[in-house]
Amino acid sequence: MTAGTSLGGAIVLALDIYAIYQVLTSNASAAGKLLWTILILVLPIVGFIIWLLAGPRGG
């Protein structure tokens, strides 16, 4: 594993943690929070981009 790969993984992890935190602190329904969290966890990069464009924001 190269340093670039490790750094890239760390950045994706940090962005996903931020997105999940924002989802969990949003005013979305419990089901909505669950679905967004699953999407971000299953598809880390694509899920983050979709959340960034259309997801709920923290309250």
C-alpha cells in the first residue's frame, strides 16, 4: 500500500464520518437517517457525493 492510497482512504473516511454526523443531526425522519447512513457506508465515495448534492443537513 502506498502513502497516496492511505491518504486517500483517510480522506474518504473523514468525509464519510462528517456526512454521517450531518445526517444523524439533521431533521430527517428516522427512516431517512437510516437510509442515508446505509448509502454512505455501502458506497463511500458515491454515497458521499449523492449526500453532498441531495442529502439532509445537520440541524
